[in-house]
Amino acid sequence: MRVTECAQHAVRHALGEAGRLGRDRVETEHLLLALLRDPECLASAALGEQGVEVEAIRRRVEEAIGPGLIEGQPGAGGELAVRHLPMTKPVTLVLGLAAREARELEQDRVGTEHLLLGLAGEGDGVAAHVLEEVGAGLLQLREAVISLYTAGVDPEPLPPEPGPPLWEPPAGARLRRVLPLAGQHPLPSGDLLVLLSLEIWSDWFDLRYAIAYATPEPEGDLPRPPVLGPCAVSDRAGTDYVNWVTSAPAHGMVRVHQRTFAPAPPPGTEVLELRFGPPATVVPGEAPPLVVSTVLL
């Protein structure tokens, strides 16, 4: 089951809410605050059906969790650290509950309304208690969501379908070398980047690596927040390498990725430098690479 753009944005914005409040991890209340950011999403519409004011929820949440850092100031470690805050077990439970709510309501996607139901259904977190206090418990919210569906409300849009591959390998390609890498690099998120191999073909080369996550796979269909951004390759000759393809499985605590670069390293190339950037949520050029690794050919 796919996840709407609004729901994906809410999960990402939850990291920003946690950082704004000076926390070192993402809790259910941060996801609730992230949902309240978008007045056009179906979560906001469901709260409106119950006559609940967004500002009242926001005040209750911030009163419940106490003062954090000054508004607009990221938590300890700066903006880059905020992008890597881990999600707590209750939040991963909420994601699973959201997917279950979508299935039980016979929907073809997980939207913000299902995240809201998941927060109410989790039961123990700050978000669930605040929602109950303002008269928006699980049963009331489920009735509000069903009322929206009955009224014919448009579902939240899904993200665009990925297009066709931008690059196809030329006919008659030959595999020249396979270099095992076996390098391990800890990431600020607490996860591990594992370099696996470099496969050098006649006209391009493939870099294979894995992300070994430190936390269990969350239940449901919502994606993990990204922990690593794009990879750039350089050599001493200044070759202009273009990254054409990135692929990875959608689930699992260890996910293998492949990046295809063209052209192949020129004859006589002895060293390649791999530079892994931060996730796309960090503005390019505002943070140094997370990992720099040298490969001897």
C-alpha cells in the first residue's frame, strides 16, 4: 500500500518538530505537531469534523512535554543532527497502526487521516492523551474520517510514479573487474554504511553498498527517514562521472543499494574517492559529506 505525499511530509516534519523542541528522538507528540502543520490535509479535516481547534492541540502538546529550546533553534549537534533523530518504538507502532486503519477502512493508500488514527490508537503516548483530552479519541476520529469519506472528499495525492530508467547499458558490455570493498562507516543516525563491491564494466561501473539499520523495521508501509544522501565519485584526472541509477529494496534492516556511474574509470586510474552526502532534506552545500572513502583500483 502506497503512502500519500502529505503523510510522507508529516513523517519528515516530525524530525523538525523534535529538533525545534530540543529533543533527541522523535516521539508521538512530534508526529502530531507535524500533522497540524498542514491545514489542507485530511487529518486537519477530521479534527475539524470534531470541532477541535489546531491551536488548542498545539498548546496542550507543548504544555505536556515542557519547554524545549528557543523556537527555530535546532537541538544539540545542529541542523544535520536533527535530520538523523531516531524514532521511538511508539512512533513505529503508530506507523503500523496507520497502515492497518487504511486497510480496515478499505482505502488504497495511507494518508494523514490514518496517521492521526494511529496516534489516537497507540494509547500511551502524549499524542493519544492530548487527543483524548480535546474530545478526539480513536472512536470519535474514526467516525469523523468515515464522515469525510461518505461526503466524497478527495483522497490525498500519491507521489509521482518513478519514471523509466534514464540509462541503459550498451550492447556488448564486458565486465572487467570486481573489487570487494568490505568497508564499514558509522553514520550520525546510529546506522552503518557498509561498502560491498565495485564492479567495473567496459563503459561504466557499479557501486554496491548496504545500510545496516540500528533499529527494527517499522511496521506498516511508511518509509524510514533517509539517513544517507547521494554519492559523488572523483579521481585524480578530474573525470566527470555521472550517477544514472539508484536502486534499493523497500524493506528490511539491511538494505542493499546500487549506484551506476558512467563512464568507466579511464585506463591508468589508481584511486577513486567516494563522497556520500547527507540526506536530501539537508540543503546541498550547507553540510560536509557524511562519509569519504578512498578505493584503490
